[in-house]
Amino acid sequence: MLFKGWIWAMVILGTALPARAAEAERATVSVMIVGTYHFANPGRDVVGMTVDDVLAPRRQAELAALARVLAQWKPDRIAVESQSLEPDLSMPSFARFTPQDLTRERNEIDQIGFRLARLLGHDKVYGFDEQPGEGEPDYFPFDKVEASAASHGQSDYLTGLLSPVKKDAAEGEALQRTNSIASMLLRENDPSRILPMHRRLYYGMLPIGDANDQAGAELNALWYMRNAKMFAKLGRIARPGEKVLVLVGSGHVYWLRHFADEAPGYRFMDPSPLLEQAARAGRSTDR
């Protein structure tokens, strides 16, 4: 009897485990992170890139093709790098959005995020950015890193860290002349480019300062905090089992991809196949 009971327990356990695994799979949130350069070039980055006018007819055709291809993934939610103060993190500006805005608003939130949401028939777009409130620290205190480097004789070292970033920005400006927006986004999301660059710059700043003035370490910690808070907001936006497309500056991709890969209940979805398809579609518009 005891032996038969053990057999039945193993049978029940053997059927329960796959069922639980299937349930967990259905509850997993798929996160497609699309890193971008800033179309409107707001000047908030330490090193910026001069950007082609995305309102030009050629660029509008490329953006329309990009939206059509991204729509094939059929995301349930779209989250953009903007801070929403609404309880559900929705963007009031999307409720006022019209196709005419695409003829005057240059930023990627309108040109990709809102365009795609309207194409998909979504009634909301969500803002998941995190900015410091009153009494909160600056999440990117680069001025303190510069001051610390100057006071500890490390200014040349910091200049050396920024040199490859400036070179990369110059290469990006040159590539725009012959590449579509989708091709440029492929570059912005290429792990072989963005992961080593993040490690060289951010982790390269760790030694800046001394045992008491650890400005480089503090910048790394605060940058991690901002991205962690941003990712946590996705859990308030997406429901279990949904697909969320995240449109964000490519400097955030390193940590957001890490969280999507490592956090329980999430799955990272590589945008590269869709961006490659959109790049081919963009090239066809030039013919």
C-alpha cells in the first residue's frame, strides 16, 4: 500500500510541475526594449549627437515603415521615457495626440511611441521615466565626478574615458547620411557596441575620487537606482502575460536589459530582428 501511495504521489507531482511551469510561462511579461538616440537632441547627455531632421519626407517614410514593422509584434502596452504623474502612469499628452503632431514634434516619443500606439489602436501610452523629486539626489551627478577628478588629478583620466564616447557620437552623425533610422536603431541596440561602452565608461569611473570622496562609485549607484526604479514601474504598467514595448534612450539599455533578463516574471525580447526588417523596408523607400 505504501509503495502504491508513493507511486501515485510521484504521478501527481509529475503532472503538477509541468502545469505550474506552463502557468508561470503564461504569466511572464515579455519586454522588448528599443533603445534610441534622441531625435530632438535635448542636450541632456554628456556627449550628444547632432541628429538629422526627422520631419523630412525621407525620414517620415522610414518612421512609418518602422512603426508598421514594430506593430507586427503586437505589444499590449507601450512605455516611453517620460515621467507620468498619473496613478496608472498613463501619458495625458497621448490623449491629445493627432497625426498632425507628427509634422511638428521631433522627439522619438511622438515619432515612434505615439505613432505606433495609434497604429495599434491603443488608448494609452505609459510614461515610466524616473526623475528626482524635491530632496532626492541627482541620478547622474556628472558635475561632481568632474569636480572630484579635478581635485584628485584625474581629469586626464576622465577625458580618456569620454574620448571613445565622443568618437562614437561622431561616427553616428556620419552614418546618418547613408543609413535609415531603423539602421541607426540597430546600431543603438547592438550588444557588441553598447555593453562594452557602458562597462568602459561607467565602470571606468569607479576609481575617480578617493576613499572618502567616491564620486565615480556614487554616480554608478545612482544611475543603477534610476534604472531600477524605471524597470519597477513596468510592473505597474504591464499585467501578467502581456507584451510591453519600451522606448528609451539607448544609455538605459544595459541595465533595463539586465533586469528583463534577471527579474522573476519577465523575459527580454530582442528588437534586432524587427529592426533589421524595418531597415530593409526603409531602404526600399529610397528607391
